[in-house]
Amino acid sequence: MKRKMIYALVVVAGLPVIAVIILILYLQFTEYTPAPVEQVQTRGKGQPLPSVKTEFSFLTWNIGYAGLGREMDFFYEGGKMVRSGKAESEKYIKGIYADLKSNDTVDFIFLQEIDINSKRTYRQDQLEELEKAIPEYCCAFALNYKVGFIPVPILEPVGQVTAGLCTFSKHPPENNERHAYDGFFSWPKRLIFLKRCFLASAFDICGGKQLIVVNLHNSAYDVSGELRSKELAMLQPYLQREYQKGNFIIVGGDWNMNPRGFRPEKINSGDKVFSIQPVMDSTFMPGWQVVYDPLFPTNRNVDAPYQKSVTGTTVIDFFVISPNVKVLKCFTMDKGFENSDHNPVFAKFRLEIEVAGFSFF
């Protein structure tokens, strides 16, 4: 009898170890491993790009998978909640759709953190619903998060997540490419984290050149800044090659770092503001302009529900443009972080095009 009890105790004690081994094996064999460069299909039709169009408007917004609105905190950033309630999630996504509909004259919309069939957003297909909300756009979607089961926190695991970023455009591109970043967290942590990328779309314009628009979402939770530095180092040669071809490049999205020249004391929105290290420095694309609104924050901490002047905020959503592009305006839409932990950023640019001795700027 004593031996049977000892055997039973050993078996019971070993079950958690066996479960962990099985989980790691499952995550290892189902790990999302995209190719360095992948072609991305354009969804929808859009309208042909006018041959003499030189001014383009942009909106970039990390929608926080419609799960990180004003009332939400998040366990991974010091809060307690794993996901918002279903009613709150539906409220957030409806608010996001409404905001996008009210800005449907914008030429390009860069969105990050769009969920498809994820537990944390109650299996919503947000991409499909976004396409319905703004049907006059075509779009390209790049997956950057695909994990069958995220086991934390133990008592209420995040579970399955499928998500990515998407470029919506009024005009159909010639092609879209998903470029994988090659920096990851160490194993086994990488098995449950994002596989970051940037999404580049090319549009033929007058003069035989192309407008290259790049939508990105760079690394978070990178305390040392090593991953973000690697991502910039990988992005830079791509941008330089395209510019050397005579193309026009506009890069936007969630950089998860402050823009070059950012000064927290300049923000006058009444928010508490902090800076992130490392700040984007002058070694990244020297001579290119970094475009952002210095007066309003674009991102908030999610360690507690948002409170004006109490919650920490900063600027991490912005644009970088090549020297042959001129900024006409840029401003952050102060939404009070109502439906996302990010505020959208609007910008308008002009391409400085010369054709047969004539200038279009």
C-alpha cells in the first residue's frame, strides 16, 4: 500500500512537468515561421490611381485589437485583466469602425493589431468587419502573430491569438511584400511572441517611379532595445535601395520608440508624459524627415484604466519620409484613448516629382 501511495504521488507530481513538455512540443511544432520576404495578396478593388496625383493623405493607428480601450488594464504591463469584457470589446470595435468611416477620404490607412479568430477578442474577424466598414478601400494584410495557445497567466490563459497589420488604400498597389524581421526573443519565449515584420506596398506614379508605402509594428517589451535596433538596421537598407531607384517612400506605424527629437515637455494635452529608451537617433536614415505631432501623445500605459493627467503617455506612432517627399500637415487625433491604447495620427504629404523638365510640386 505504501509503495502504491508513493507511486501515485510521483505520478501526480509529474503531471505538471509532462503538461509543460507537451505544451512546449506543441508550440515548437506549430511555430509560425514566415519566409524572409513573402508576397501578400491585395483584397478588394479600389480605384485606379490618377496619373498626375502628387498629394496623398495617411492615417496610422494601432487599434489594440479592440481590446485595450479606456477602461482596460493589461496583466503583462502591470495591470490585472487578461481581456476586456465582451460588451466592452464590442463597444471598442464599433467605435473604431465609426472613426474609420468618418475618415474615409484618406488615401492610405495603416492599422496594426487586427485580430482574426483570437480568444482575447471573442473570435471576431476584425479584418472582415473592417473591409465592410470601409468598402471603398482595397487592402493588404500581413500576419505577425500566430500562436495556438498562450499559456499565461496560468489561471486565465490568453489562449489562441491570430493577428497582424493591414494597409488599406484607395488605389490598388502593383504589389505588396511582407518583410520579416530576423530578431526574436530567445527560446522558448519566442514561441508565444509576435513574429514582427513590415509591409511594403508599391504604387506606380507619373515619371516611371513608384510610391512605396511601408506599414510597420516594431517590438515592444524589449527592455534593452536590442530588438528594435535590429529592426531598424534591417529596415534601413531596404529604404535606401528603394530611394536610390528614385522612388518616393513613406513609412508609418507603431515604432515602439520615440521619434528623433522628441521632447516630452512640449506635449500640452494635459497628460503625464514619459520618454522611451532608446530614442530613434540620427544614424537611422540620415537626411530623412521624421514626422509627428509634438503636442499630443499617441500611446498610453495599460497598467491601469486611463485617467487624464495620471496615466503615463508618450509618442511612438509617426512617419518617416524620404527627402523627395514634403510634409504638408501632421496631427494626432486626440481620441482620449477611448477605444484603443493608441490615438490615430493623420498626415498629408506631397511628392516632389519632375517629369520632362516640369515640376509637380
